[in-house]
Amino acid sequence: MRHRPLGRSGLSTAPLIFGGNVFGWTADEAMSHRLLDAFIDGGFNAVDTADVYSAWVPGHAGGESEAVIGRWLKASGKRDSVLVLTKVAMWPKRPGLSAANIEAAVEESLRRLQTDYIDLYQSHQDDAETPQDETLSAFDRLIRAGKVRAVGASNVSPARLKASLDVSTASGLARYETIQPKFNLVDRDQVEGALAELANAEGLGIIPYYGLAAGFLTGKYRSEGDLEGRARGRTILRDYWNDEGRAVLAALDEAAAAVGASPAQVALAWIMRHPSITAPIASATTVEQLDDLMGAARLDLPDDIWATLDAAGR
């Protein structure tokens, strides 16, 4: 399996990154550990999480996903086989990108993850109130201390990302090597255009989340009744249950039949082949679902099918 560079960091990832937002939420700890084992044993190597996961769940406080991963790292002995990606700034307990917050948050994440270093530490969202040189200086100190290997950003505009890169260059500070926007066959505006042009010019890796549009692009939701009682049913109804979404599903069905794959595999394979993308992030809550998703990395979409899907999502 050919790995892809995460910007100019020297790190590289397999074509699919596991989204750890489900750990300790829709996948309990035992299942989460099974999923992590299956993913790494399947030849993949990167897991993305955040300190805020899963604070939105009643009875949760945040930090649950990192803690689940940390206990797996300790029990499995697979730390050297996995890139751990986590984030700071979105958790109400640790908000923003001030130096003080970053320095406190990273220590807490390291403890939960039960590791001495984080491979890719990401700004979870922009913080216009904190000077960018303060944020980047804090990240730079973490890299120099060996607590972080590289830094990335998420949920930031191309203009603000470019400004941060300029600060890094001018001040000789660590720079963001990756950007994590929302991107899939339906959600394309955050990447295609200014962000893709910036990433290409600056050598940034794009590792988008929502690769399966909250599960909508798996094809398992065919009526509003299918969404009842689902953890992400409300999101799908609000964002994807419309004429555009159903047109993309129809195109996915045709493509999946043509190549003998599942809609989820085709949706992820389309992203993996997109010229602007390094690797999509996707999650699963059962080993069977994960096996299906991992199959996307072995699926080579013919040119005509990729182009048909590309047109369907516009």
C-alpha cells in the first residue's frame, strides 16, 4: 500500500485515516480496540482524534476518545506502528489557541493517550483573538521539546491559513503541514478552489473529514425512516437529504455496480484519487464496516467512472 506524505513533515500516511470520534461513543471500548487492531493489522497507520471527543454526548465530558486510544496503545504495544493525530482549541474546557492553552492541553492529551509524543497536533478551529505568532511559537516549542512531531490545522479559511504560513516563514517557526476541512462527493466547496490552490503551492497535505458525509454516502439510508434513532440521523436530514444528495447516491449506486464494490468504497476511492487530497478520514463502528472501508484503498476507479462521479457531485 503506497503511503502519501503529510505535507513536508517527513510523516506519511496510508490512503485512509481512521476517524476516532466514534471511540467511547458509538463504539464502546472493547469494540474500539478491535477496530484499532483491525485497522493497523490491515496495513493502515493513522488515527485521528481530538481532545473534545466526545463531549457532545450526554454524560461525557470530553477526552473519551483519546483515553480509549491511550489504553489501546498501552495494551497493544503498537505505538510504533501508528501515527496519532489529535487536536486542540474546540473543547470548551480547553478553548482557543493561546500559548497557555496549547501548553496545558497537550500535556493532558499526552496523559490520556499514554504516549510521550503526538505525531500530528492540529488546531481544531481558528482563533482570531490570539496572534498567530503566539500560537505558532507554542507549537514550535512543542516540536523542539519532542512532544509533537508536526502540526496541522482544521476549520480555517484559506486566507487565514496563508497568513499563518507567512508568519512561520518570516519568523522561522514551525508551520502547518496539513489542513483538515470537510470534503466528500457532496461537500466540496471548502477544498476545491482557493484551499486546493494554496495546498498545492505550499506543499500541504489535505486530510479531509466527513469522507462519507456522516454515513450518508454508505447508501444504507434510503428513506427518512432509515434515519430514525440514528446518532447522525438529524445531521443527514439537515445536510444531505435533498435532491443533490439523492442524485449523488444514484451515481454511487451505478458506479458501485459497475466496479463490483460498495457505495462507501466508491465514495472513499473517489476522494483518494482526487488530485488535491492526501487521505480522507472515515470511521466505522463494527469490524465489518471497517473491512468495507479499507477495501476502498484497493479499489482503482476507472477514469470514466471517476469523472461521472465528479460531475454528479457538482
